[in-house]
Amino acid sequence: MRTIYKVLFVVVVTVGGSACTKSKDFTPDNSTPTGVGYTPVSANPLQDVTLTPPKALGTTTTSATVYPAGSTFKTELTFFSQSPVKETTLSQTMAGTKTLVTTIPYAPAFSQNKRLDTLLMPYTLPSAASGTVIRLDYQITNVNALNIVRTVYVKVQ
């Protein structure tokens, strides 16, 4: 019986220890290959960085961040991509209609502190009826046409 416990102990230590080993290459561990390259990765909390401290933007229609019509704010996107990034777009969906707000061609903006590319995306709320919820889609697209979409919601006051 002691032999069985010893063998089980060795197996648990060997398997458990190898499962905790960190890979030396961050990209394969945090991105998904598609056959034509890797999808960009972006996971920072989307915030209004024009305020001090930054204000988190709502991630659901019920938690939409409230702003007066015509207000302007900037959102910081941090990202990396194995393949070169082509552009970043911002679209708004209001009353079921999706429209392109802006397209920003990629320009290197590597942050030494964050160790990622960083982009500030400005947005101005349109004139709309009080209570209107607007869906904002930030899309980062690389040259292989692979993309990631980050979504937040704002509400007109």
C-alpha cells in the first residue's frame, strides 16, 4: 500500500509541476492561430481617460456610461498583434443603425511602460434623445484581415 502512495505522489508532483511551467513565448499562449496568422489581442479595461481618475465605460446596455449630448471623451486601446496592424475603426450603433465614426490607419505607438501599442480614440456623442443608448465598437484589424472587436455602451443624458 505504501508503494502505491509513493507512486501516486511521484505522479502528482511530476504532472502538477509541469502544468505550472510558463512558456517563454507570450504570443502563442495568448492568441489563437487561424491558418493565416494570429488575431490581434486587446484586453485592457476601456475607460474615459480624459477624466482623473479614468472612468470605466459600461459593458452592457444596463451599465451604459451616461454623458450629455455633444460630450467628447477619449478611450485608450492597448493591443498587440503577431501580424502587422492595418487600422483601427470606431463604429456606433444607435436605434439599430450602425455607422462608421472613424478609421485610424496604424501608426507605431509602442508604450515602453505597458509593453504594448497604445492608441487614444476620441469620440463625440451625437445629439439624440435623452436615454438613448449607443453601442461603440472598437475594431483592431491586421493585414491578414483578422480582427478583434471591443464593445462599450454610453447613454445620452
